Amino acid sequence: METIITTPKETYGSTLRSKLENFRSTGRLYLHSDFPFYYTDGVRYVMNLFENEPVFVRMAMQAFALSAEQQLIKIRLCCVREDYCWIEYCSRDGNVIRKQRLYDSIPVAPRQAMCFYFIGRTLLLPPEF
């Protein structure tokens, strides 16, 4: 996907995307205190950057509910513009299982998406899979 960098938010989003594509995990898992799911170093890094942990808890809760029928859930945080973002939950083959509007502000550039996987109660970045 071609990205045209025109605003500070898009620059930040492009920098973040580059860092995440090259992220290497230590293999350590963290157990979330509010909802019983695990997350990796990469997800922890993103949670700290977003400064909005509830978004990730809601993602994990929804993915956990869907995981009864799917072993692997692909999660995409998508933005069309700054005030219109959503979360897609997809099967392994990419079919959208559920789509939710996201009303929180997230540092994802317009026309971009950030991906995660949910496997066996664990939320992780694709490079950590």
C-alpha cells in the first residue's frame, strides 16, 4: 500500500508502522490484570504508544468470544480519517467475522491499518507470530 506523507499524524503513523514491522519479541508474555488474556512485548509497546489500554482489552475480549469458532483471529485497526476508525475481526483466510466502530483516538494514519493476531488467549503482532 502506498502511503503519502502529508501531515504530522501520517508521519507518526508511518514511523510507527516501520518500527512495528521490524519488531522482535523477547518471547515474554504478560497477563492482563482486568481480563484474562496474554499479550506480547510488541502489543505492550503499542499499548504504551497509544496510551489507551482499554482499546486493547476490548479487542481481546471480542477476539476471545470469537475464538470459540476460530483458532486464529486477525484483528485490524483501520482508519479512513482521524474521526472515523473501526476494528475488523477476521478469520485466518481474511473473511471479516465482525466489524466494530472505534470511537477512541488512535495514532493510525488515515487510509492505513494496524494488524494483530489473537491465538489461544494471546494478543500479538504479526512479526511475533
